[in-house]
Amino acid sequence: MPTKKALHHGKRVHIKCRRCGRRAYHIRQKACSACGYGESSRLRGYSWGRKNLGRSRRLH
């Protein structure tokens, strides 16, 4: 009788990234979701992911 736990059948989607070291490198897409390795030579990062320092001082 099959159980609900074995839905992915043991397949690993992400492996360890050789650039950032996090387990975020997608095997089939050949790209890291954490640092962007495989997609671009620049390090992946967005403004919404960084803390906006000194914003409260400028508001008033």
C-alpha cells in the first residue's frame, strides 16, 4: 500500500553549489537559485533582499 510520504520518489532536485556552497543548484536547470551560478557571471542579489538602512532618518 503506497503512502503519502513517498511523492518525490527519492529524486534530488538541488545539489550543493560549487560557487556559494549552498544546496540550491538545480540539476536539470543547471542554475543556482541562491547565487545565480550558471545563469550569469555576476552574483545574484536583489534590492528586496537587502536591508534598507537609514531610511527612517530620511522620512521625517
